[in-house]
Amino acid sequence: MFLAATPYFYSRFKSDDWTRLHYQPSIQSMSTVTNLGAAYALAKLQKNASYPRRITFSLLMNSVVFTILALSAVAMTDSSPRVYFGFLMVMVCAASLATGINQNGVFAHVSGFGREEYTQAIMGGQGVAGVLPCVVQIFSVLAVPPKEDSIGKYQGQDQDPSMPQTSVSTSAFIYFLTSTGVSVIALLAFLYLLRQQPSSRQKLTRDDDESIADDREQSKTVSLWTLFIKLRFLAFAVFACFLVSMVFPVYTAEIQSVNDPASSRVYDPSVFVPLAFLLWNLGDLAGRMCVAIPGVSLGQHPQIAAIVAIGRVIFIPLYQLCNVNGQGAAVKSDFFYFLVQFFFGATNGYLGTSFVVRHDFRFLGDRRLVPYPSRPLILESAESIDCLGWIIHTLCFHRLSGYPGPKLAAITPLVHLIWDIQGKQHSTLKRLHDKYGDVVRIAPNALVYRAAPAWKDIYGHRKKGQKVFVKDPALYAPTPNGVNAIITANEDDHSRMRRLLTHAFSNKALREQEEILQMYASMFMEKLKGLMGSALSQNIDITCWFNFTTFDLIGDLAFGEPFGCLSSSTYHWWVRIILDAVKASAYLKVFWFYPFLVPLVRVLVPKHLLQKRQASFDLSVEKVRRRLALGATRPDFTSYILKHTKDGKGMSEEEMDANSAVFVLAGSETTAALLSGVTYYLLRSRDKYERLIREIRGAFDKDVDIKLSTLMDLPYLNAVLTEAMRVYPPIPSMLPRIVPEGGAMINEQYVPAKVSVSVSLYSAFHAASHFKDPEEFVPERWLNESDKYSNDKREVFQPYSYGPRNCLGQHLANAEMRLLLAKLLWNFDLELLPESLNWTDQKSFSLWSRPALMVRLFRAGAGSAV
């Protein structure tokens, strides 16, 4: 029913990559789970059951569902793909529930007459039910005149993959409305039969009653497990039959005509796909009818049936000879493809009906009766293999099936989303790369790399005519105001914003901003001295003081005012919630992937996280408004934006709001994280610490002599910071991009279009294939002092990303880190306290979730072991 409408659903989802790729398996999975669950529950609820009521209710339910779907085809044309996808999943669930109730009621009701031919008729009716939707879909499409540019606009073709929305919607309306009519007619016909045959309410024949009485005397019952054990050969045959059959909807949706769609509407996917479904269902109907011929059924020979069911795998290579995804066909004949469809369907109908009609379900050899309501449960258990069939297709026949990775992750993106929520993405990806190599499949349609060439292949500048790898929107939670910041903007907006901001982060701007940097570095030192007072030493959490300084500094540069952390010696409330806001975004990614779960956000995501995320954004907006009122007089970020507001090249206030939060988070938390990391590694490696102390104190006689220009000339300081970024990258997560149309070569392998690809920084920087002693903190590897580290693959080290979207503020970040670390080590000696010896055992939520880094602080030369 729903699969026959594939062209319509494709037209609705074509603009959203994830939904377009996942709507078919989602329909199958939702249908399977709901149908099987209904069948199982109803099989357990047989006492005092009224099967006619179940049938009536299911037909009413179907009528309502199809009516709503028909109305949605014309009333929801402006809905976003993800909103419509959520709506569709609800409809699929409701229709599948109705189907489960209907099958339970129909099989049990008909079995009560004790006539095998009645069950045969039901199986035939199911075959007709498979044919009718395809016929209606074809006629509904042909009945609506197409626009001239609609021909051939479907999967993988050169034109925009869509049919005219008006034509598609009208066809869908006719299709679903016809389905409503069929359900209503079936309901009226059933009610009429009930009136004519009141005795049909009888559940079992007299012989069946006597059998049950005998069973009750012997106190024997049949559990479902016993049923499956007794029918093990039959169960395996049914399992194999439906398992193989479930490749049919996947191939049917992907195979295109070998003829030019412009030559006839029949070859257009909007007709060709439903026609292929029709051929399969006609074959299925023919196979069901064949079982009525005496001596033809294999129902009494389950071992032979199992062999035949397994033998149907021959149809898979036959499908591969056809025009899959428009890639060309080995057998250039649509007639050949239609024959494959027909006979594949025929074998399915023949075996399935043989199992139900001709097999003696009623007695298992020990006089124990098999309850008739279990028949649909047996069928539903087999039909649940459609989900397994899709899983096998994903693992074995998907376009990414050749890439290594954990099997469960290849089936569902929930796996790597769970890594995100748990804060274990960085460590999990490293473990997977160590196991599988330079490329790992982490989702049905996602690959992650650690090899050096992947940086250029994915993130590098494109040559003329080459398409850009855009950011994967499914992994970037939108800002609260819905406006794209520079990190999520499209190519045109990103180029405009970057040109605007390049001046604010230039070396010239940095020289103008040095006074601001020096002011906050001095405040940092004075606060630490004030903490010590006259004491010889003081235990402090150094990471919070790095945060105080970097947040105040970036607040001044972004908003024209600090957050007041240093002056108050405490976190501003905005700073306290910043990491919680990042955690909230990790949760929200799940709902961005599965939009039909959006209503559950308020239930599943901790409420305080959502509130804090919104509150942090609201403060950014407030600060932006205050900064705009000051004009363009200060040498900060906003001044460069304001200089271009009158020539049409500036940013809107909403864009400034969205970008301000990015500036503050990217310019403070990441810098503070790196300073915390380098401090930890230095204090864990006293020889490195002592060498750096000697270099810094030997270069400057006084604190005020420490200037940005001079710090750039300290080789060991720069090597220490570089090595810290390798072992403890401030952003340890992935940077996802989407492969453009036509596919691309990544790390010397072809990757199809629409695949999400990325480089894992943490995995790349910690790979033994890239760096000798990758887990060791060795600044000397960057100084070329010996040949020990000469084979390190430095080209893989891109801590600020690569290409036109690399970090805009890297010069500012490097200047901050050099200045603050040099000032700290010139003024103080530090020792690591025991409670922080395992400080790097951290979680990450895009950024590190840093615990306290406890150190003992001494005045320079007063008590440390330098």
C-alpha cells in the first residue's frame, strides 16, 4: 500500500537527504513492529473475543487513515519534509495496527467455518489487495496531465529529482481516496454478510469443540514456543521465503526503465515503479491461486518448501542485471525485468499460501489443537522479516556495504548518536579506527576517516567545476532563532560572512587588539597573586581560572564588555551553562535525525538543559543589542561588521545574534580547554615543564616584556602548544560534510553522492600509523631535533580544520594561548595534585566536559622543583 506510493513520497522528501534515504526502511520497520506486535497481542487475547468486531473496527480505522492521507496530499503541500515524515510514520503505524487487527479477526472468523476453501479465498483476497493499490496508483498518475519538464525527474537523473508538485499531489489524492473507497466497500460488504450469516459468529466447528473438550480433559495446552518447535521446518521455510522476498521493494524502488522516459510516460518512474510493483503483485496473486489446484501445494512437504524458499535467492543476481539506480543494465530489456518481477512474486504467493492453506495446522501429532488466531501470528512473524530483509540489504547490498565498521552502526544512525549522548564519540571512533583502519562506516549512510588525504578531499578548495561538500545539516543543531551562523551558512552566505570577519581576525587586527589581550592576561596574574597572599603555596582549580580569563576576553572582543568572571572570581551564569547547552544540542541531534520524535523532546530531554540553552542565547542577543548601540569605534569584532552595514555586505541583526554565541563559545571554551590540557601534560612531564620554564624565563627579564611578537619566536613554547593540540584537540569530534552530486574520490576510493563524510580529529591525531608514540606528550617531535619522529605524518595534523571553512580565529587563539601560558609560567611554578592525575579521562559533547584541574601554585622560584 505505502510502497506503491514510493514516487509520491520521494517527491515529498527529495529536498531532505536523510528523509529521502530513510523513508522506505522507516515505513517497513514501523509497519513490521506494529503489525507483529498487534498480531502477538491479539493472539493472547482470545477469551470472549468478537472477531467480527475486530474486522469491523479495522476496516473503519483503515477508512479514516486513508481519508487523512488523501486530505494531506492537498492540504500539507507546504509542510517541510521532516514534518510530513513524522505525520507519515503516524499514519503507517495506524494502518499497520489496523492490518494486524484485520488479519487476526479474518483468519479466526473464517476458520470457524471449518472449510479450507474459505481460507484459500482469504489468501486470494490478500493477493488482490496487493494488486489494487498499484493499479490505482498507475491510473491516478496517468489521469493527471504532466508538465513538460516533469519527465524523467526522479532518482539519480540529471534534472531536479521531482515531479510537478501539483500533479503529484493530485495523483496521490486520487490514490488514497480510492483506498478509502475500497475500505468502505469492504466494510459494507462484511456487514451485509454478517446479517445474512448470523451463524458466522461461531468461532469453531463442532469437531473442533470436541477436540478442545478432549484437550481440556487432558489439561494440555499449546504455547507459541511449542507451536514453532513443532512446525520448525515450516517456520524456517516461511522465514526464508519472506526474507528473500523483502529485497523486492528495495530493488523495485531503485530499478529504472532502460528506455528514455521522454519517449513515453510508462517509462517515467512515476508510472514505471508502480507498474513494477503491479507485476510483482500479479505474480503473487497467480501463485496464491495455483495452490487451489490439487497436488500442487508444498504445504505437506515443509522440507522441500524450505529448499525452494532458499533457492529463490537466484532472483537477487537477476535484479542486478537490470537498470539499478540508472547505472545501466546488463540485460537491456524492461520485459526481462518484468518477467523477473512476475515470477518472483509468483513464487512468494505460491509458497506463502501453501504454508497457510494446505498445511495441517490443526493437530500437531499429540492431539493438541493449534488455535486458529495463531495463523496470522505465524504469518506476521514471517512478514517481520521485511525489516530483517532491509537490514541484510543495508549490510550486504547497500552502496556503502563494502566499507568496514560495526554492523549495528551500519543499520541505524542511533548508534553513533548514542555515542554522542554518552560523551564517548571521540574514544569510540579511535577504537573503531584502530580496529577497522583509515575509514569506518558509522551509520547507514555515513563514513568517518582519519587518513591525511581525506582532509583535502573533503574540506579542501574545489577546482573550477567541482561541487562543494556542504555541511551535514543532520548533525548541526539549528540556533534557537532559526538563523544560520557562519558555521552552518550556505556557501554564498558563508563567503559573505567570512569576507566580513576576515579583517576582524587578521594579524593587523590582532596587533590592534593586543592591548585588550594584555589587560586580561595581567588581571589573570593579579588574581592568582591575590589568591596566594602571603602564603607559600595555594591549591586552586586552574581550569576555572582559564575559563574566567578567556570568557572575559572574548566577551570584550565580541560584545564590548566582559562577563565579569575575573573581577568577581566566579563564573557568570552564562558561562556556567555553556557546556550544558552543548549537551542539550547532543540530545537534540536525535530528534533532528528522527523528526517524528520531536513531540517527545519535552519528555526525554532534561527540561533544565533546554531552558539553559535558550537562556544562553537570549543573553547573547541582549549583549549584541548593547554593543550595536556603541557604534564602530572599538577595535573589536563588531566594528568590522558595522563598517559594512550600509553597503549591503553586512549581517542582519539576527545573523549577529546567531554568530555572537558562536564567537563566544569557539573563542573561549576551546582556548581554555587547550590551556588546561597543556598545563596537565606539562605537569605530568616534568622534564618538558622544566625546559619550557627555562625558555620563557630566559627570554624575558620582566613580566611587561612578554609581547605577542616576541612569543612567536620561542620554539619550544610553540612546540608545546602544538603537541598539546595533537594529544588534546579542543574539538575532538567529527566535522561532517555531504558528498555532492556525482560522487567523489576520498582517500583514493569512490564515495557515492549524498553520503555523510568526515574526519575524526582525535582518531587522526592519536593513530600509530601517523605519529610515533601517539599517546605520549612529546613536543620535541615538532622541532626536528632528531630522526626519531621524522616519519610522523604531519600533514594529517589540522587542529583548526582545513580549506575555506577552517577556523577563522586561529591567529587570535594562538596568540591568547601563547600569552596566557607564558605569563602563567613566568610568574608561577605549578605542581599537579593527586586528585587530578587522571584528568584526561573525560567525556566530550562536541567539546570536552572538563573536570577540575587541581594544581598547587607557588610564586616563581619560591618552592617548585624547577
